[in-house]
Amino acid sequence: MNTVTNSLETLTSRFSDPQQLVPELGDVSTALFKIIGNGTVPRSTVTLVHLRAGQLVENTYLTVLHTANARRAGVPEEKIAAVASWNDAPYFAPAERVALELVEAVLTPGGHGRRVPDALYARAIEHCDATALATLAMAIGRVNFFIPLALIGKPLPGVPMAEQWRTSTTG
């Protein structure tokens, strides 16, 4: 076995599976998944937004998770690799660029209380109807909902779902 595998086998999360600790989390997660799966925003765009959010909060678990989700959604590898530098990458459609700019605006502290300026909103409504824009906002909200669990609970990246919440007391 290599060193990376050995280190993953001994890593632990800070707490056990939050859905076991707070069963209502499953209902919330299901509702949020249903909202963003309404078809008004392509799944590939949602995964790019979630991947960028993981990068912005500097969380390996979220970055690995959403990279895998992007692959499952059929996002090309060069696009996945370029999410961190999307602004000057040639791979993104205008609607994807607006989505990535919106997630950055929401997650990056802005000046004087305005994170999403009117000019960004104007660009967004050029590419999204009202339902799609509300759905995109909820897609950003969904990843934001789970960021505290990732940052505080430290689930394990790159392991099967059943093993992501492994504490030192887990059997």
C-alpha cells in the first residue's frame, strides 16, 4: 500500500455522520436537491458552482466531492481543471461565467455591504430567466448550507460515502 492510502485509512472526521446525529438533515437535503434539480439550470453548471465554492472556502472534501460530481455530470476535464481560474479560461459559456461570478460574489467579502452589484445582476438576467436565477441562487445556497459541516466536521475526502464521517470512536 502506498503512503496516501495508509494516511486515508487512519484519518478521522471531527464528528460522526451529521444525518445520524440530526435526522432532519435528510429532509432538508432532499428538498434542496429537488429545488436545484428543476431543470432550469444545467446540472453541469450547478456542479461547477459547487466546485468553485469548495475551492473558495479552501475545503478539500468539498473540492474532491464536487470534482467527482462534475465528472458524473459530464463536465469535460479541461473545464473542471480550469474552474479555479475560470475568469481567463476559454472553456466556459457566458451563462457558466455568470454562475461562477455569482458564487464568488456571494462567498467573497465585498465592499460596503454589496456583494452582488447591480451590474452582475444585470449580466445574470441576460442569461437566466427569473426561475433559473432563483434556482441558481438556491444552488449557491445549497452548497453554503453544507459548508459549515465540511469546515467544522471535516468529513474525509476521496473515500466512499459510508466512510466520510469516521471518528476515532467509529467501529
